[in-house]
Amino acid sequence: MIHNEIYKKLKEEFFVIEVKNVTKKYGKAVAVDDISFEIKEGEIVGLLGPNGAGKSTTMNMLTGFIEQTEGEIIVDGYNMLKKPKKAKKEIGYMPEGVPLYMDLTVKEFVTYMAEIKKVNKKERKEKVEKIIEQTGLKDVEKKLVKNLSRGYKQRVSMAGALVGEPKILILDEPTVGLDPKQITEIRNLIKDLGKTHTIILSSHILSEVSQICNKVIIINKGKIVAVDTPENLENKVSNNNMIYVTVEDKDNKIESVKEKVQGIEKIELIKNNEDETKEYVIETAKDTDIRKEIFAELAKDNITIFEMKKADSTLEDAFMKLIEGGNK
């Protein structure tokens, strides 16, 4: 039991990807500028950035498709430049809009990928069956790829990335062009694969990253501007000093609450509703939560409270604030 706990702790602390002071130049143009980050085994990491930020260049360097100009990329302990074959063996890559062999059946395609990646012949059939099962393709394994829906084609692409048992999956826009049902299915598949793989994915759908990933890396103008959990990034830009209340208050008694509760800086009416309720925003001193005190005073004044909530922030809010800050 103790050994298992030690192993689990060591596993959590092991970095399967280390990017150290990496720069990529095209002539005099700098696409990626001295970036560094680490990814632990088992993490699902979202790589975010506006168009032209250096996101695609970073992903291409991580997969070994292009070489960095400066710095080091270490994959599962192997230097990508010094031991590229061993490093690349640990990566399964699903590029956006991956070209599939449309005239092959699903099973033929996965088998072909197993041949290309030199999966042991004796184990090939078993490995192919396992991947088809894992990606939910069993019911369509005999269908031609060209006859599949876009959602199933994405599954086939992911199956191709899984061939060779890589430790790391790199997924470029895995849900682009899918309908809501297909998006949900692919998200669930990614979460399931995250139990046994380290995953890096890029996406323009920030709510998707927030739901799937436990770490986010934001890149802008070739530089990393944030590395954190989605929750922490959301909290950093949260208007945690704003409280929204909806009340029934015909006599405007709410104004008197400001004098009675310490920490209220401003009360502002933002909407009169047709049902005679009113919506206010209450600005409080920073890093204070005085909702209980406000609620108690409103109740004392016989003001009916329909809703009280703190201002919410999303990953999109954090992303925009960080990007806009870098563009000033």
C-alpha cells in the first residue's frame, strides 16, 4: 500500500513534457519567443491563443514536425533533437482536418496505421481491436471511412493517433465542425482517454477547454502569458467585489442598507422589471464577502429577495483580459 502511494506521488511529479527556453525563428521573424513550461503525466492541458500567436508552431515543435531554433524539448525523458525516434514514439498526433484514407474501412485504416507504426505483427490484430473498442468504433468497423459522419471520422482520426500506445496525445481542434451531440461524445472520449494518457489539445471553444482540461497554457505574440488551472484563471479576473441582487422594493429601502453594512461602497439600480422587481449591483470592498450581512439587513427592512449572486467570470473573460493586456 505504501509502495503504491509512493509510486502514485512520483508519477504525479514526473514531467512527460518539458519545454525549456524554446524559440522558433523564420529568418528574422520570431514565431515563438523563449517559452518554457512543463506538463505532468496524466494532465489534460489546453493550449490557447489567438490566430498567429505561435500556438500551431508550438504544437508542431512538440510533435517533432519542425525543429526549434533555440532551447530544448524533452518528451518522456528523450531530447526531441538528440533522440527524435524515441521521443516521437511516445506521441500520438491528431492534426486538425487530418486527411483520412476514405476508401478504406475503419478497421483497414487502423490496421494500416499499425503497419506504418510497426506494431508487432503477432500483437497487431489484438491492438487494433482494442483501439477500435476504446474509441467507440466497433459498430462501424466495416464501414468505409468516406461514409461516416464527421463525428465518427474524428473518432477514426483519434484511433490513428492511439496506434503504437503513445503516452501523450496531441489533439488539434478535436471538435471543430461537429454538431452539439458529436462535440459531447468527443469530449467524453477525451476525458476517458485522459485516464490513461497525457493530453494536449488546442481549441477555439474556451468553454470546452474549461470543461475538459485541468491546466491551461495561453500563448500570445509568441510568448506564454499564463499557465494555470481554468479555475485559477477565472478567479484572477473575477469581479469578486460585485454582488447582483433582485428584490421587491417599492420604497427604495435598499439605499439605507449601505449605511448599515460596513464594506458596501456603491449600490446601483440596473433594471426595473415588469413584475415590479428591481435588479441592483452592489459594489463592495475588494476581497470581502458580505452577502450574509446584506441579506440580513434586507430581511430586517422587509425587502423580499428573489436572487443574490456574486459576479461570475469565465475562462473566456480570463483569456480576453490576458490577450488584450498583451496587445496594449
